[in-house]
Amino acid sequence: MKKIFIVVSFSLVSAWGFAQSKTDAVFKKKFIKNIMEDAAAWQLRHPKHDPKDWTNGAFYAGLVAAGETTKSKSIWNALMDMGNAQAWQPYKRWYHADDITICQTYIDLYRRRKDKALIQPTIDTINKLLANPYPTRGRIEVIKWWWCDALFMAPPVLVKLSNVTNNNAYIDSSDVYFKQAYELLYNKEEHLFARDLNYVIKPDGSGRKEANGQKVFWSRGNGWVMGGLVRVLSEFPKNYAGRPFYETLFKEMANRVASLQQEDGLWRASLLDPEAYPGGEVSGSGFFCYALSWGINNKLLDKEKFLPVVEKAWRSLVNCVDENGRVGWVQPIGASPGKNFSKDSWEVYGTGAFLLAASEVIKLSR
């Protein structure tokens, strides 16, 4: 495939070594489709983790978006090959949100093939989830979705499954579990989610804080939440009574996140202590770009206010993709903001976030 990255002129070089394009070339549909195909192809050539792991669940969500955007037969074939190889099974733990993330992709492929064999293991697993309590160890796992990333992993599965089976038990249960996580982890003053109870400040003011004294809210965790909100809002029936809660939450977070964007266009691993972290974090930034673009495209966010935020983010995200299609500057797996990543750091979920962002940026009317 012909590379087109070299046509972009760079005028602002950031402190960590990549540039931010000021041209409009990166918003051309052909450019976006090409860079999506390159990123998808590179990641497919460099597999990592069990295909059913949450990391790949996020990647495949982006790959579905890439298939829908580019109409690439090779992408759809890769997704079907993956599903067939995994016998359409979730991962190991029926009760854990991470291990059902892959089911989002199974349901999306079912919608194309209409073969119930693609989703029967998902149905069996979700029925077990709904029928049984979470096997908590009594520490921070006090509800089924006890960490904020879970709000990307699981709710879209239940809402999608509700739609394709016409079973309201799934969407109703998702609403209950989501709101439990909201009450546990959402800071109604900061309009951000703590990663889990380990990062919720106690009533006496004690708890983990950043070096600058601010609360710990990490980019990737809140990016996952906003990405999850997009995916459930996209699936809710038009007459769904619970929609206003999710729209309000989405708008609150969007406004807060936009205010925390850094000058180069990306967000740092820790949202409230950006100076302590060396570079833009692409998985969180990718999910933010995805969510804000979707909000503009679906008229939930004011275009005049949010389009400049998205444009700035997309220009920098593009320049985190190297000439081979590898998406860099991705924070490694971990339960807290980290500093040990660089332009050479990649993870499959970073590619997934980038592909999701691209799938909405290409729809923008500028």
C-alpha cells in the first residue's frame, strides 16, 4: 500500500519528538481511509495477547469501525477468521467485564451474517452474569463493574445483545450495573471517574493524590468511559427512557475533558497533573477524540466549541502513527497513570482507539 504520510508538512514539533500538522490534508477522506488501513494491517501483522483478552476486544472494536469505514474485505475476513478460530467464545471469566469485551465484535459480526452460532456463547455467558452475584473478595470489588474501564468493556455488550435478541433484561441490567459504578467512582465536582475505589478520596480528605496534590484521574480510564458512553448511546432505542442520564453524563465529561487538552492536542496519562508526565497518551487521547467527534456528529456537542478540540487532537494522533502504520505513544497495561512509554510504545488497544477516532473524524463536516 502506498504511504502518504510524507505529504504532510509539519510546523510544530512537540517536546517528545513528533510533530503536529497544521495542514488540512489529514482530514481528507482518502488520507483517513489509508491511514486506517495501514494501522489495521500493521496491528494484524503484530498480534499480542490472547485474541479474547480485553486488549484485543478494544482493538477489534476499532477494526469493526475500520471495516465499516473503508469497506475493506481483508478487514472483515480477518474479523471472521478470528471469531471462527475462537469458536465465538468469550474469555475465561463469565463474571468479569474484561472477558466479555470481545463479545461486542461477535455481535457486530452477527448483524452481518445473521447466524446465531456467532452469539450463542455470548448469550449463555451474559445470562450467567445476570443470574449470579459478582464473586467479590470484599475489598474494592463491591459491585460487578467496580473499575471505570469496565464501562467500555461490558455495557455495549449488554445493550447490543438486547437489541439483537429483543430481550430488555440485558439493557435493564446494564443500566443498573452502570449506575452502580457511576455512584461509586464518578466525582460530581470534577466530572471525571476514579479508576477504582483505591483512587476515591475518603470523606476525611485522605487518599492517593498526584505529586501536585490533585486527585488521580487517568486519561485512559476516562477515555474508556467516554468511548463506552458513545457505544451505548449509539445503541439505545430512540424511546429508551434512560437516555437522558447518559447524555447528561456524556456532556459533563466532554466539557471537562476538553478543558484538559494540552497545547499539542493530546491528553496526558494523568489528567490533573499533566506536567508530571512526559508525553501525550494515545489510547486515552484516541478515545477522547472518538467521543468528542461522535458528539459533534450526533449533535450532542456544540460544533463551534468542540471542533477545534477534535481537529487539534486528530492532527497529533496522526503523527503518532509511524510510516509502517504502527500507533505509538501508548501507555502500557496498568492500574494507574504511568510514565514508562514513548513513541515506540504500542499496544493493541491503542490501535483500536485510533481506528475508532478515525471512524468519526472522517464524518465531520468542517
